[in-house]
Amino acid sequence: MMQTVTHTIAGKELILETGRIAKQANGSVFAQYEGSAVIATVCTSHEPVEGLDYVPLTVDYNEKYYAAGKIPGGFIKRESRPKDKEILVSRLIDRPMRPLFDKNFGRDIQVVPTTISADQINPPDILAIIASSAAVHISDIPFGGPIAGVRICAMGDELLINPTYEEIEKSRLEIVVAGTKEGITMVEGGAGEVSEELMIRALGMAHKVIIELCDLQEKLRSLAGKEKLPLNPSSQVLENSDAIHSEAYPKLEKACFESTKDGRHKAIRLVKKELSEKYAAQLENESQKKLFEALFEDMQYQILRSSILDKGKRVDGRSTEDIRPITCEIGLLKRTHGSALFTRGETQSLVATTLGTVFDEQIFDDIEGDKRENFLLHYNFPPYSVGETGRLGTGRREIGHGNLARRSLAPMIPSKDEFPYTIRVVSEIMESNGSSSMASVCGGTLSMLHAGVPLKKPVAGIAMGLITDGDRYAVLSDILGEEDHLGDMDFKVAGTEEGITGFQMDIKISGVTAEIMAKALDQAKRGRLHILSIMNQTISRPAGQISEFAPKIVTLKIEVDKIGALIGPGGKNIKALCEQYSVTINTENDGTVTIYGKNSKDAEEAKAAVMGVVSDPETGRIYNGVVKRIMEFGAFVEILPGKEGLVHISKLSRQRIAQVSDILSEGQEIPVKLVEIDKMGRLNLSYIDAVDPNGAPSETENQGRGQRDNGYQRPRRRF
């Protein structure tokens, strides 16, 4: 039976419906918000697997081109592998939902939200978060939800709920917030140097809407919810667990506080090895081995958290606000356009910046509409960065971390008018022990400044952590990998000295209070300013000039009605200029002309030629012309593309000459002066020779040819 619930958000009706579409799934919900619609389904495997120590969840958000009335571009006219945007939305759904599934369920879970209608006004990603949670909540799969998502934007100081694409484009703050009725569990977004106070206000507004949307899902479950399947807790227990715990715990307390990551891992492995050899007989059983590993992780969890809360001491000896030692270097890579090496503790990012032209821009073809992007940031996390073996490639993690770093730096990228280059930043993670995405932000700033990119301001980033126990809590600055894994929060904040530009938060507990959020943001600001002060000692302003290996770009404005003259019939004129000066010339409808050359000389000469084409000939001006035709009475010289004038034989030399070919030959480049534009628009030129640099024939010579000083009788001939 079909069931429907509705709720009004920001003056628009949200509809959740089940029982009509995809009825064979464990749960399915059709969600509609204005002209955008998503169908979300969830399915689970039929048989549980005992003893899983993780949640086997996959989220596969996908967009259909037909949703926006489009056919996919390129040769393949069907949707293929996931686009970056689809992967990023999948992560938005996965991150707040994953902690709410019980490991003891032990079955594969697949959530598939599909955008099937897109009005290109209201983004469907928020709809996908809500529909996915609702589908799981009404299904027979155990779930600690529901969760809901909402987008908040700031127009000035006014906060908007679920804004349109146009409003997002104009806003100075955009965040996607997800959470439960109890609290916020995920935040993702970017901003244009907003204050911590505005962030707190936006999060408060978001949670009010989340509570309403969770209530809506509860209402749908009361109408159409299924009975939940049972959990499958393991019946096995670790033998000799008390003895192993009492023997291992004091040794782990010492091992967990070695000063380096590698030292800690080696010390912990030695303790494990010692205990595993002692209890080798029982650990031959695979399930006992898994329980043994789980016990050691639990002990590390207790040791790390109790040390921080009881002693204020972290595993590497720092206090809660201390930031690891930082070093910054630039110019390591001599052939790249810009490079930097940013090291913070045992996290290190090697960043290279490449400058390209408009032809290097990223073209996006999706249901939002085609667009181009001239700032790209790619993040690579090879297995050697954590001392492991594995496949090289770009996974969901790389795409997510790269997107966070890109949106943190994007507000400080100069406009195309100020800096007409396409900018590609690549962050290669050389070492990782906490917050490699924020290291990419810092390294990206240094690398772009070294490349001569005129950033509005330097940007730095820091990752914050949280440890809680009842009412007690500690906020950690610059967290380690262990503190991320065993802690309750991973909150990354990037920005300038003036405000926040990017952030991402994942919380593993039911939610955090406004007090904790305020403290975390304030502590993050102090850490960010500290990091910026160190970065500024290395480089704080863009290099005086860009690399000699970078393309040279010159821009100019011409009158719109001159574009046709520049291009010429069939592109003849512009192709000739490109070939002559070894450049690429791009024109836009507003009269902007961009010239791309391999060096400054070619680009500047091409600019002069373009100006010559679009400029009207000026009497008295000297031009470098090309002899096109030689006649008995003179030579026709092209002074501008498509514009020829006559140099009469009387104006070729101060001496009498027998024929024009004695002085000139076709194809020869000569300097000429435009003496006159006659009533019929014809150009009269004079040759500038070494004898008379002003190009004025002598009075004697003119009289000798029976002509007056002020001109000659032009033959009646069209040219």
C-alpha cells in the first residue's frame, strides 16, 4: 500500500512516498522537492557473517541524464562510471549513516539513491540524504537513525535553508549539515572568510530543520515500517581474556607513548607478538585471533582516552593545544611552475602547481548544466605514505580529500580577469599521520605563491579532534592518525587570518553540543593563525614573475563589432596570426581576446598584430607592411590584415628609379607611413628609407616627375 508524508521547508513542499516504486527492495522511498526527485533503495544480503569487525555498507548515489532532459556527451551515450560529484554525494550520505549501523548485524548493506528528475533549480543531493535515511528507517534493517540533511547558505548575514543553485552561487557560506535528533554528526562546506560566530549560528539553524525531517521519517515508519531483522552477535568469547588483558595492558601503556608513529607501532607489535606466542595454541582458531586483535584495539582505545582526559597528555607527549613542528620549503622541483614541501610532524605533502591556458580548463557535463572550472586540485595518497604496500589509484577517499582542499583554497583564487591562467595543484602525500588534506591546503598555498599566483590571502588548515566521557571532554588540536581512529570527532577547518574558507566534520557519537563546537572552532582558529605565521616566514606574497616554463598569456579588449574582422572569413585572419606568431588566440563574445604564447615576445608581438587588425588605419602612423603586388606605377603593401595601400613609385626613393622592382620585391617587409586616406577610403603610403626616416619624398624629385608636393594622380584601378 502506498503511503505518503509531506513537510514544508523554506516554503517548498517535501514529499516522501513508499509502496509504489521498487517494492522488492528491503526499503524504498521516492522523495520529491519541487521539480527534483530521488528514488532511494536499500537492500541487504540474505545470510549474516559472524564476527565481522566492520559495517559492510556501500552507498552508490547516481544521476541520470534524462532527469534533466539531457543525453550524455561524448561517444558513449549512456551513463558509465561514477563522476566525482556522484562520489562526493555518496560520501555525504555514507558518513552520517555508517556509525548508526550495528556491526553485529553482519550483512552486506547497499544504499542506492538515484536522481531521476532534476529541475536544475533545487539541488538533489540533500533530497538523496533524506530519502536514503528514510528508506533504511522504514526497512527491516536495524538502524540507529533516522538522520537528515540540510543545506544552509548565507547571503550577507541572512541564512537560507536549502537554497537554489543561483542562491548558492551568490552566497558567502555554503554548508551541508547532517545529523540525528540528538545532534549534528557531519558538516561539509566552504565559505568566503566567514566568522566562527556565523558558523555556529548556521549549525544551530540546520539542526532545527534536521529534527523536523527526522520526525517526518518517524511518521512514515509508523505508516509503512517493517519489523527489524535480528542482530547476529557473536557467541564466541576470547579465552583467557582477563589474563591477556592484565599482562598486556601495562606493556601497552608504555608502548603507546613512544615518540614516533613508527616507534609506537613497532612497540605495540612486539607486545602483541609476545602475547600471541604465549597463547599460540588458542590463537590457531581464526575467530579467537580476531577477538585477540579486538581486545588489543580496545586497550589502546582506553589508554589513549584516559591519558588525555585524566592527564591532558597525548600519545606523542603534546598537550591538547600543541601543534607538531612545521617546516616549509619552496622551489624543490626546478622544472615545475611552482612547488612546495609542507611537513607537519609525520604528515608531509609535496605540492606542484602547473599553469595552463583556457584550453586546459575542466569541462563538466552533468545534470546541473555544462560548466568550466579553471582551478583544479588533485590529491594522491599512495600506500608508501603510511609504510604499506597496495594499489595505486584514485579512490573515493582521494576524491573527497581533494575536494575539501580545493574548496578551502578556491575563495582565494584570483578571478580570470586578474590572472587568466588555468591552475592545477597536485598534492602528493609523502607521509601521513593525521590530516593530510589540511597539509594539502597549506602546501597548495605555498606552491601557488611560488608559482606567482596572486592569491588574495594565504590559507592554512588544521584538523581538530574530540575525546568525551560523560560530561568530560577534551578538544585536540592537530590530531594524529590514532586520535582520529580512536577519538570521537574529526573536524577539519581551513581559512585565512580573517575567517573560515573550508571545513569538514565527522562525529562518531550521537552529537556535540554548541559549547563543544564553539570551543573547537576557537581552538582551531588559534592553531590556524600559528600555522599561517610559520608559512608566511617562507613565502607570504606571490613570486614577482611566473616560471619561464609557463605559457605566457596576454589579454585585451576589442570592440564587439571588430571580432569578425579579427577572425576573418572562415577563420582565415586569426589562423594566419596564430601561425605567424606561434600563438593560440581565443576570442569571446564580449570582445575579450586572450593570446597564449610559449614566450612573452611571441605573445606581445601577436597582441600588437591583433590591435593592428582591429584598429582603423591612422594618418601619420608608421606600419610594418608586406609587399603584396608590384605594378609599373608602384607597389601595394598590406599594413594590416586585409588592409592594403599604394606606395607610388614617386614615394619609393629620393632618387629617380627606373622601375619598382629595383627597390622592392613581393613578400618583402618594409616600413611605410600612412600619408593620406582619400575620399574613397584608399590608403596612400610612402616608403621610409634610410635617407629620410619620415618617409617624405624630396620636393626636387616630385617636381622632376611632374607632380606636386601634396600628392599624385592615382591611376584608375581597383584594389
